[in-house]
Amino acid sequence: VQTCALPIYLVWDHFSAVLRSPSCPRSGSTFDHTRRAGLELSAFLEIASPGGGHDPRLLTAEHMHQFVADQRQREADGLPSLGARGVHGKPSIVTANTRQAVFTRTRLLLRGALESGEASRLGLDRGFITAMPPAGKVAQRTRAPFTDEVARALADEANLQALARDHDPFDRGLRDAWETIIVTGRRCGEVLNLRLDCLGRYGGLPMLWHDQTKVGNYDAAIRIPERAFQRIQARQDKTLAVFQERNNRPPAPEERALMALFPSNFHNRDCRHALSYKWFHNGFKNWIDGLDIGRQVPHQARHSLATSLLRDRKSTRLNSSHITI
């Protein structure tokens, strides 16, 4: 694909600034989205602008309006991207999410060039930059809670035994993690990344300590049922046994503080690294397929718990009103 040099230049300039920043992103998605935005704009300008867009002084607001209209048309019709390619080299289809990412990152690139003075140095028209609109919000489908039939199947003892026996033969904690997700309503990542010393009793009540990294809450505590407390305690003993087997000694206090409750088996002698979501999801998906209950995902447990809590709260209020009357 022929591309215009201007957006690619702005992308590399942006990457250089980001990598020098003290708030450098923790994941590659920022770089992937920015790269896609540069490719999309570059490929479009090569086709639809004077001189292929290689002279920034010739670009006007009208060219940006055309680029925006082209992206929205591709999203609406499910057409392939002009510049981005998938894993196997096939053109990537423009979706609402990819279009939103392209708009957000293109706007960021151009506004950054405007603020740094780079746009003025290149002779890039301010109207071209300001014509790039905000991305807007993408309507997202929320996950429905488990139906009563599905919930019974997922909590059935025989099915849970099959989950551990058939999909976790080395007892790395697939069933324990799933049951913890069910009773706590925590995100999968929050449960899989639990530290070894995540339990405690406070005023006689069993509590689970975890990190809610998605919302920036760390060392958050929630009350859990006694059965869940005992199950996690048993998993702690198994993890300590794994450390003992790998190192021929128990962990020192400072080592124990860094250990994961569900340690991975891959290059993880100190048991610091937790099981990956990919490993958990593969085992869970294969289990679900064997139960023949349709397509279900672990995150629905979070919505199911919320629905149950709301139902119980409403029932409690009705009962209280009845007693008062």
C-alpha cells in the first residue's frame, strides 16, 4: 500500500515523546492504535489529496472532511481498511471500535503537532487539523447474567469436578479461581492475580484482599463466604507446596509476600507470576462447550452476582414493608 509520509512522520515523533514520558503506557495497545491511525490517514491522503499528501501546505479542511466521511462509510458498510492489515496480511475490516481508535489517535497526533509548533514548521493548515472531529462513544453490548438453567449447570458439583479433572489435570487452580469469581463477582484478572496472602479474618469475618487495577483501587477488601475462605486456604497450602518442591525449602517472609495464589508453571520458580487469562479462558471455554449450554463467558458471573444482590435487596425491602404494615 502506497502511503503519504506526513502521518508516518507524526507517528514516529509522537512515539519518541511517549517513550520519553514518565507516564509511558503499560501495554502495546496505545502504540498499535496510533500506528493504525497513521496508516489509515496516510493511505487515504496518498489516494485523495494533491500530490499524494506529500506537501503538507496543500492539505485543507476539505481533505480531512473526506477522510472522516470515508472512515464512517467503511464502518457502516463493513469495508476493509485502506492501510491496516490483519495477522495473516489480509486487509482489516473497519469496525466501530477501530474507527473510534483511528479518530482518537489521529486527533491526538494532529493536536500534538499543533501544540508543539511542528504543524507550523511543516506549513500544515490549522483548518486541516481542527476539522478532525472527536471520536464519540461506541455503543457497547452489555453481558447478560447467567440464566437460572445455566447458573445451575455452572455450579453443579459434578460439572465442577469435571472442570478440574478434565481441564486442569495438574491442579493449577482452575476450579478454585472459577468458584472465587462466582462468589465474589470479581473480574477474572482480579482473581487470577491474587497474592498468596490475600485472606484474613477481621472481627471474626472472612475477608479477601485484592487489587482492582482497572479502576485504580489497590488492597481492597470484601467479605466472602466461609466455604470460599476455606477453599482459598487449601489453595494457599498447595501453592506453598509447589514452592517447596521447586526450591527444597519454604519461602522466606519477603518471598512469600510476592508470591501469587495461582502461580504459573512456566519459568516461575519463585511463584511470583500468576496464571494468564488466556490459560484460564481456554480451560473455561472447553468446559462450557462440553456442557452444551450455549456460548457463555466468565465475566457474566459478575453481572449474575449483581443481579442476585439487587433481587435480594428488593426482597428484603418488601419483607420489611410487610412487617411494618
